[in-house]
Amino acid sequence: MATRIEQILLLPVLGLNIATLTIVAQHNGARLFERIFDTVGAALRYGGLVMAAGTIVLFLGAGHLMGLFTDDAAVVGIGTYYLRIAAFLLYSYVILYVNVAALQGMKEPGYGLAIGMLRQIVLPLVVFPLLSRFFHLELKGIWWGIFIINWFAAALTVLYTRGRLRKILYPAGRRDRLHHDI
């Protein structure tokens, strides 16, 4: 139930993702590469504003939101704990989705598959047992593992996307093409 609540708050990000993909693809096709950077920046800013509100709602309303779906105190407690962690994950999804959409718009869809597999298969196989068993965090280890994995993936995605943008904007090491410092 808690993940469903989180997904509802992430719905605006799907629209932002589609818009980013479309606009970046348009700029890429028109060879207006400078605008790709501007598009990604604007999407991250708007996504940040929306998710800041979502973070506040999710963190402060976690218990109430869980209570809408069940009367079981144990389930409400577990879900509330997760939602309070998930509240600070929301912007990591914005970062991931916007940057992956930008890469797709730049005709580089493979990264999205790679980071998805890393985030949803490879890292959980390592991080979840490490936190839940080795550090004895049990179920809380899974929740914190999701937090760690998603923020790691977001950081990795930003670095990769910036590298790709640098390569497009500054071919052969030229730094005079654009005023932005990526």
C-alpha cells in the first residue's frame, strides 16, 4: 500500500518525463544542442518544486495516508516508516526520469535499460541482504536500501548525462560553444 501512495505522488513526474523526452528529441533533431541542457535544467527545477510539495505531504501525512487503506496498526506502522523514507526519495526519481528521458531524446536509450537493471536487480541483490542481515536492520534495511540505491542511481545518471551532454556540446574538447558550465 505504501508504494501505491508513493506512485500516486510520482504521477506528475511521468508527464515531465514525456515532455522532457519530446522536447529534447526535438532539439536534438534540430541540432539545437544548447537547448537540451536548458530543457533538462527546467525539468529538474519544476520537478523539484512539485516533489518538494510531495515530500512535505508524504512525510507529514504518512500515518494518515496509510490509515486510509487499512486499520491494521502493524501495517500502518510499517507503511508509515517506509513513506517517511520515501518522502526523501521523490526527487531522486525526478533526477532519474528526467535524465533518462533526455538521453532517450538524444537517441541513447540503452542507458535507461542499464540503470534500470542496476537499480532494480543487481544492487538490491547486494544491498538488501547487506543491510537487512549483516547490519541486522531487517525490514528497515530494505527500506533504507531502496533509498541508497535510488540516490546512487540518480547521482550516477547525472554524471553520465552530463558527460554525454559535454561530448555533444563541446566536440573535441572545445569549451567555447556554450556559456553553460555542465
